[in-house]
Amino acid sequence: MFLLRFGVTLTLLFTFSLGKTPTFSIDYKNDCFRKDGEVFRYISGSIHYNRIPRVYWKDRLLKMYMAGLNAIQTYIPWNYHEESPGRYNFSGDRDVEYFLQLAQDIGLLVILRPGPYICGEWDMGGLPAWLLDKKDIVLRSSDPDYIAAVDKWMGTLLPMMKPFLYQNGGPIITVQVENEYGSYFACDYNYMRHLSQLFRSYLGDDVVLFTTDGAGVGYLKCGSIQGLYATVDFGPGGNVTAAFAAQRHAEPHGPLVNSEFYTGWLDHWGSRHSVVSSARVAKSLNEILSMGANVNLYMFIGGTNFGYWNGANGPFAPQPTSYDYDAPLSEAGDLTEKYFAIREVIKMYHKIPEGPVPPTTPKFAYGAVVMKQLQTVSDALETLSLSGPVKSVFPQTFIELNQAFGYILYRTHLPVDCSTPTPLSSPLNGVHDRAYVSVDGVTMGILERNKAIAVNVTGKAGSQVDLLVENMGRINYGKNINDFKGLVSNLSLGANTLQGWTMYSLDIDEAVSQGLLGETKPTAPPPPPTALSLPAFYGGSFIIPDGIPDLPQDTYIKLPKWRKGQVWINGFNLGRYWPSRGPQVTLFVPANILSTAEPNNVTVLELEKAPCSSGMCSVEFTSMPVLNATVKSIAKQHRRLFSKEDLL
């Protein structure tokens, strides 16, 4: 690595010593890019640093370099760095400057996509949820409140990026402005002009700014604008000539560019895992390269939606924790058949670096871990709700309660006797996204956005009604990205609107990381088994022997017979599990969150029903991932494979 970095540094020093500033530009006359005056074509791959632990950035980037790529492409998700207004985080796994420097040290150029909107199957397309404090804000438009927030964010980010521009000795050759704007309803040219001027003001006139849109003239109509070089995106199996003809409609001259050549596709809970054959990808890639076009493979490695960061498509269909994408490098960075097929195609057009490809990281099956029940969410309420209860006549949303992600408990009381089953309903489909309903500690059912808007309840007047509402990820694509969470409209009991709510914001991550969840001592015989149980926490631990070389290693956690919930290891939020709906069954556990010095604590929040009727149950650590468990698709296809469906 030192020699590699030294060589890159020497090249830059030599360039500067000759009195030449590094240059990267578009040659419209010869339909190509030029790097330092020479004809240049990039073969790039997408990697999202926000989906990969920092300790693995070097491994993944090296594998990309050894595949023959000469560039990478990455997004910068605004909400990942500014989770609350004015509070910026660029440390640890969010240290994008370190990531860019590492890419350059390895010998990779960078295509930067800083948004402000990125899509990327990321919560709210990378826009921070706090923008929704203004309820009627028009995102991705000239709305003054939106523009003011964008200006402030870009005023922080872009000056950080300027030293990394190729012209300034860094790796960034091109910068995208916005993302697939031609697929959005607003079609606000003033907004795009404002962004163009904003980027220029911070990055200068020499940097190549570009846009990306679907490979159709209709997308380019609102997505392209003078001063920004228009590129297209499309996947394998289509008509490459026709796709680039769409780009030529917007850019009669200049390099051909496919900014997103799809190596796989995204998944949704309840639909089968997307798989695209290596042969199909290799064939289309060869066709693109044979035309002399520039290409970025999206994704080259997908990674993981740790925590609550997954997005969703509309009509509401959330993406799972894994963002494996059937990419050339797996979610865990493993080499695949597709990796080597792509490498062979690239080898026909570009010299492949010599030397061995870094191997797949080893995985270890740590086996079963016994879990025991801790507290229910209701029992732990004082521990979980650090800010205390908020009372209101009608329910408030997550944003109104100053919470972006996770879970909120909504509590009210039955106004009348319900001796016979009475529908508790959300007439306006206002449960965003899932509510686990109980009356006086007895489970009643689940309300789910677009799928189950009513559940029958029983109880006496005055009985306590609890709804634990889960935010399952905000819509990241289309016109409905202003995706409010919680109870976003009133609930009804029969014909009556429920009033008098007490709401508890829950900081579960803090409680788990601080080890604040204890066991509840039983005060009565356990109730008889029911189809659902109260949302509750379960805990267990396991020890990794410190005498075994190379441990800890990566692993996967499997939750046999568990239904749906969230899992933490040593306080790190791995993400959501939902094996009962699939297709994802196992969750990737990177070795860096494990310890050989002390026991590893596993915490599970099971929302529906834990397999613990006998008092004990277990989770299992295995060396093999399961991402494609057979499921019966419960929803229509959201965003067809390899097309940017206009959700108007």
C-alpha cells in the first residue's frame, strides 16, 4: 500500500514539477473525456461508504482496483452527516474525506454524487427527515425553505470536497448535480440552475458537472440542463445503441456515459431476491465498452443498510437490511462468479493490475446463543423514553415528536365498552408504517400501511390501548418522498375518533448500548400462548475464545422461528430481520463489532412472536448467508428491473 501511495504521489509531484496543473475535461469535438490532455475512458464501480464499515473500505476498494476499474462512484447521503440541523458528523464510518483519500492512495479516481437528493434505496433518498418540520415543503424544488437548507449543507460539504478535485491534486474527476431529476414531478429548472450555480461557486469552473437520468428522452426533458453534462443509466439486456441515442438527444457531442449500469437490482420485503446472471451482465458490458463508452457498474458492492437506514419505494414497499444487490462483490465483500466475469471483459479493453486479488474474508459459525426474555417495551417505557411522555388530543407524527427513526409508543384508552370485537381502524391509511396493538397488555393485532387498516379489539371502557408504531424506512424515489411517519391521521374506534393520546419517543439504541434493559420478574403465571405476543426484548451473550488465531471473523446471524424485529450486537444496530416475509433470512455481522476480550451481547426486539414459550430460545451464528429464501410475492413489482419507472 505504501508503494502504491508513493507512486501516485510521485506522479502528481511530477505533474506539478513540470508546471502543469492536472486537468480533466470534456472534448466535444472528439466525443471523449481528456485527462491531462490525453484521451480517457473510465470504467467505474459504485461503492457506498455509508453501507460498509470503515475497517473494510480498503479491502473493498482494493478488490475493485484489481478487477480493472480505474474509478469508483459514491453518493454522499446528506441525512447520514446532518441528522439534526447544524450538527455535522464526519467521523468514524462517516469520514468521507478519509474514504476519498484511501481511494486515491489505491489508484482509483472518483465520480462524486453529493446530491442533495441521491435516491440510492436510502432513507428519504438521503434527504434529512427534519426538512419535514415544514409540513408543506416541496422537496427538490425552489421552495425557499428547502433551498435555504440545501445552501447551508452544500456550504459545509462542497468546500470539504474542493481539495479532492482532480484539478487540485485529488481523485475527483466529475461531480453529479442532483440525481435522476427527470423522474421527479417538479421539473423545476430554476432549482437545477440554482444547484448548478451553487456547485460552481464552491468547486470552480473547471470541474466537470453532470446529471444522470433514465435512458429515455422523456427523462432527459426535465433532468438535463445547459451547463451540466447529461448522462444516462440502463442495465443489461436492453438496446445499448438506443439507450445512448437518448443521451445523444441531450448531448449531440461528448463522451458516451452510462452512469448506472445495473449489475443486479434492489430487493423488497415480501418479494424474491433479485438475481441477474453473470453472462447477461458480461455481454452487455462488452457491448458498452466496444462502443468506446464510459461506464459505471451500479453496484460493484452493495453493502448493508445497518440500523434504520433502508429506504422504500411507492406504493409503500420497504427494502431489507441487506443491500447485496447481486453485485460482483457480495454484501460481505466476497468474490463472486460475476466479479471474475466482469474482470475478463474489462481485460479485453484495459490493462488489469498485476498481482493476486485480495481473498474473500473468512466467515465463522459461532453457533447457537441462548436468549431469554428481558422486558416488554411497555415495561421498559421509563428506561426507553428519555424525553418523557407527550400528551395531545390527537396523535402526533415522528417529526412533531422530534424523532426521525425507530419506534414510538402511542397510548390512549377505550372510550366505551367493547365487549364484542370492535374495529380499531385507520380510515385514511394513516399508520406509517406498522403498529403493534394491545389492550390492557393483551395483543390484538397489527395495523400495516396499505395492507391492514383495521383490527378488532375488545375491552372495557377505560382500558389502556397501546400502539407501538414502527418507521420501516422512508420512500426514497418518486413523488412521495415527503414520507411522514407515525400515526399521521386519526384512528377510529367503530364510528368514533379516538382522542386523548400520550406518546413516548423511544431511544432504544441508547438503552441497548448502555445495557439498561433488565429482566422482568414474573408476578403471575404466564398467560396462555397467543398468535402474537407483546413487543419485547430478549438478550443473550457468547464468548469468542482469544486463543484461536484470526478470530473474530465475520459471521451471519440467523433467527430461526423468530418473526420480525430489530437486532443489536454489542450495542451496534445490525438492522431489521423479517424472515417470515423474506427474502432475507440472515443478517451480516462484520467482525469489527465483535470482541474476543469480553462476552458479546446480543439484544433482540421481537415485535410479533418470539419462539420462547418454554422460557428459552436461541439465535444462531452461521458462516453462510441466506438472502434468497423462497417467498410468495405479496406486492406488485415496484420499479421494474432496469427501468426508472416514473411514479407520477
